[in-house]
Amino acid sequence: MDVYKRPYNRNNPVICMDETPKQLIGKNKVPIPQGPGYPAKHDYEYKRNGVCNIFMVSEPLCGKRYTKVTEYKKKGDWAYL
């Protein structure tokens, strides 16, 4: 954590990289309406629409963040960032 306490240095920036896979889902059914004063009922069934991978690079001391969403997780995607 001491790295994040360093003063900002343009010639030696602190760079953080991370990635996460995410499942893409969609709704399958329309909510069932109820009577006055009762909330609508929702079914928890969903449609799977595949997956994606989110890459993020940040420079926290400068306040910058870059993201890229890809269909697959490949070595070349890390190299691109």
C-alpha cells in the first residue's frame, strides 16, 4: 500500500491492471402485474447471452482509467493494453 502513498511522478507512474469475466444475461419473462398496492412478481429465469471479459488499466495517482471489453480472454488482449 506504500506505493499508492508516493507523490505523483509523471516519469514513473503507478499503473494497475486487472481483468474480470462477466456473464451476459437477458430477461426471459415479463413481470406478472398484481392488484393495487402489491408489487409485480418477477421470475428469476434468465436467458444466457454469452460471456465477455473486461480489462481495466488505471493510473490512480493521476485519476485516469482505461477499459476494454473483449469477447474472449487472450494474451494479445493484455498486450494491447
